[in-house]
Amino acid sequence: MSSAPVWFISHGSPDLVIRRQPATEFLEQLTLPADLKGLVVISAHWFSQNLQVSVQPGDELMYDFYGFPDELYQLRWPGQTPGWLSERLLTLFAAEALPVDAVARPFDHGVWSPLLLVDPKAQVPVVQLSIPAGFNPQQLWQLGELLAALREEGIGIMASGAITHNLRALNWESGKTDRWATDFVDWLEAAMARQDREALLDYRARAPHAAMAHPHDDHLRPLFVALGAANGDATIPLHQSWDLGNLHMGAYRFG
């Protein structure tokens, strides 16, 4: 097969799968390549000291949220991590002398929420990779560059986070999108389109309203892994919509 793709998906609110919105419909229609052998997922909801690779023990899911309808906690997704896929990641990092641990950990909602819509029968094997908490954008980009080698083996990379993520600035009643949010997204997408690595890595200082769009950058960090794994492939916008006013649900493909 040709080189497997890289995706960045904005997974939005945990109730994405039960509250109909444009992003829900987009994900239901997103098609994974038929010859995709596996998928490495980097979620904004797993940070660790060193790199960690999931070794999933069964059909458990992590419901890492609270205050949502009971229906959400009853959802199941049959995603599995075969031994060969986790071992491939462990071998990759060991070859680079990077400290890494295998961890029995259920998928968090940054993984199962979008994939329940994209691949409801879990036909593609999935392994989750943590984000080292101390990594800066440059190190995350380099981590993605390391993962890029897997693409030639038919293993895709999916980063799951958010293009904007300021939960205190959501407009629950009006649904109005504020100027600071659109300005930030416009800047980010333009920098991605021209592949301006220097600007993207320094987004905190260069992007308009960066601290407003991301008071904490946990949900943007997966994007840098995706950009590194893209290995120079152009950014292909797949979806654009807003939820609750200021939560941008952008999705992109590379390759």
C-alpha cells in the first residue's frame, strides 16, 4: 500500500457520540483505508512522565468525565490492541533509546469517542500512545517524525485533541463564535497550509489569542505529533464546524 495517512481529529465534548452535530455526522462518514493494518492514537487525555504504550486487557473503556447523561456511560466500543502492534511501538522506541513502558490501560474518550463513530465495529487494530508531560512542541514534533516510519508499514497515526479548547469561554446559550476564536483558527490553519514549522512551534508567542484559545495546551499538543508524523505531507482540511460557539471541531488529514 502507499504510505498510511495521518489525521488530527478534534474530539470535542465527551457527548459527541450522542449529541448530534456536524462533527458527529462528519466522523460517521470518515472512511479509513481498507488496507490500513493498524492505528496509533495519541489522545489529549493521556499524559505520563515517560512514553507509555497501551496494552489493553479487554473490552474496558475509560469514562474519564462526569456530569453527562447516563446513556453515555453505557456505550461500548470493541477496540483491541493486538500484541504485535504494541510490540512494534516498544521496539521502535527502544531502538532510539527512549524510555518507554507498556501499560495496561483502557482507551480514554479521546480514543473511543471519535473511533466509535469512524470505526464502530473496530475493524482496525488500535494502540494508544501517551504524551510525555515534559515534552515541548519541538519534542512532540520529533516524536511524530519517529512515528512516521510506521506509515510505510501500513500503520496510520491519529492525533485526537482540539483546535480551540477554552471551556470557560463556551457560549452555551447563544452558540455565538467570538472573534478571538476565529482569529486563532485562521492563523493556525494558514501556518499549517504553508508548512511554517518555526511559526507553529512558537504559536504561543505568534498566534493571535493563543492563551485564550488554549489556557492550557494539553489539547493542542497532539497536533504537533501529527505534524511531525506528516513528514512534509500537505495539510488537507476535512471538516470545519463550531460547537458551543468557541469549540472548533476542525479535522485534517496528511498524506
